[in-house]
Amino acid sequence: MSKKWMTTFALLTALTLAACGEENTATNEEENGSAAEEVEEQEHNHEEEHDHDHEEEHDHEHDEEHDHGHDHEVDEEAQKIYDGYFEDDQIQDRELSDWEGDWQSVYPYLEDGTLDEVFAHKAEEGDMTAEEYKEYYKVGYETDVDRIVIEDDTFTFTENGEKSSGSYTYDGYEVLEYEAGNRGVRYIFKLDEEQEGSMPAYIQFSDHGIEPTDADHYHLYWGDDREALLDEVTNWPTYYFSDLSGEEIAEEMMGH
């Protein structure tokens, strides 16, 4: 082979190797670049997921704090109303269905001593002794009507084993002002038709509520003189659901 040809061959080989090297370098750089982009994308996605999770966690905590604060405000407002502090425009009419059910007087539980723990509990924070509280509530709870069933528009009283019943219609409400500075609302029902025995002309509810809601207990006033009943503030027979035991009623009383 001539020297000239060998020189030409060597030059071509060198150029070919150089081209291959550049191609491999470009390929490696491209592969490295793709890998780097993939890592960067994964890191970006991870950061987005982290930020999203953090935002969700923050929103969840904010919602919980908001709900807790709202519930606290509702509880405070409900307690104020229960204690007799409210505005006239908060009062709403109510239907007899709010008190529907089978109810028992709590007076027998006062007499047999079941409620003694309630009076002891009141004495711990009140300004009377347990015995004084018992005497006060004895006057309030006293009644011979030991059971009342309310269904649709009908009351059935059981007094000394004898039943009387009649249908009633809504007769509005009255707001009472008490000496302590708080107030109460009496929801009044008027006798429409006497069905059995002897029923009062008027029945008045007081359950610390001022808007439609299902009652869990109530104080009841009844008689034939609507206005005179509004002046009765010392005797308020009190009723809880008949399926509650005396101990369960005591627990509910101490919870108020």
C-alpha cells in the first residue's frame, strides 16, 4: 500500500472515531439531561404533593377550629336562653307536637329520696342547704297527676289511677318577667273538646325553650282561668319521659 494511501486511510479512521465519540457524548448528555429532568420533575411533583397535603391539613385544622368556635357560641347562646335571657324577637310559636309523648311526674322521686343527690349537688354551688332545696322543689313538683300522654291534639291525664282526656288548640304564648331579672315563656293550649273525665280549660307549658324544638322535660300549669295561671310561679309540676328511671332523671337534672 502506498504511503499516500495509508495517510488518507488513517485520516478517515480518525475522523470516523471522532464522529462516533461526539455522537456518544451527545447521546450520554441527552440521556443525562433526560434523567436530570426526570429527577427534577419528581422533586417538583413531591413538593406540590407536600404543599397540597399541607394546605389540606391547614384547611382541616381551620375548619375544626371554626366548627369548635361556632359550637361554643351556639352552646353559650342556648344556655342564655335556658337561663331566661333572650330578646322578644327570638320567640317563636310552637306546636303541641313539641311535647308529644308519654310523660311521668318527678314528684314521686322527690318523695322516695331518689332526687336527694340532685339537691346535694345544687347545695354545693347554691346559697341554700340540700334540705332547703328539697323543700323548695317539693312545693314546685307537688301534683296528683302522675302521668300525662300527649298524642296529636289530645292530652290524657292520669290522676290517682283515673284517666281524663280532651283535645286542645294553640292559644298563643305569654312572656313572664321574674323577680330575679330573667324571663320565661308560657305556651298555652285551650280545651277544644272534653273526651273523658274532667279536663282543665287551659294548659300552659314552660320548658326553657322559646322556639320549635322537641322537649326533653317540661313544667306544666293547668286550670280554668288563663290569666290566673300566669301568676302561678310556685307550683310547677315537672315531667320527664316515662321510660326513664329515677336515677336517669337525676343525672339529667344535674347536667343542666
